[in-house]
Amino acid sequence: MLPPVAVSPLIKTARYSALIAGIIYGKKRYDYLKPIAAEERRIEEEEKKIQEEQARIAKILAEANEDTILK
């Protein structure tokens, strides 16, 4: 087995700099996208409520239009 090779300080610095830059970029991107996603979730929730209400009304109307003895 070979002994470990010494890594250049320039390479080490570049690696850690890239890591830190990636963390900072990720944080900024997350902060940018978080309110957009929250707004999308709110809109989807409102649409879901509307669809549920329409389904409930359609069910009531379907029951009212069923064949009954009174016809």
C-alpha cells in the first residue's frame, strides 16, 4: 500500500473556497425560492378547496336528479 500523497495547499484552498461558495449560493437560492413556493402552496390549497366545493355540489345535484319513486 502506498503512503498518502501530500495535497497542495492551493488545491486545499480551492476546494474549501468552492465548498463555502456553494453553501452561500445554496442559502441565497433557498431564500429566493422559499416565498415563491409558499405562494404556490397557498394557491394550490385555495384551488383544492374550490374543487372540493364543486365536487360536493355536483354530488348533491346528482343525488337530486336520480330516478326516484316519485317520477
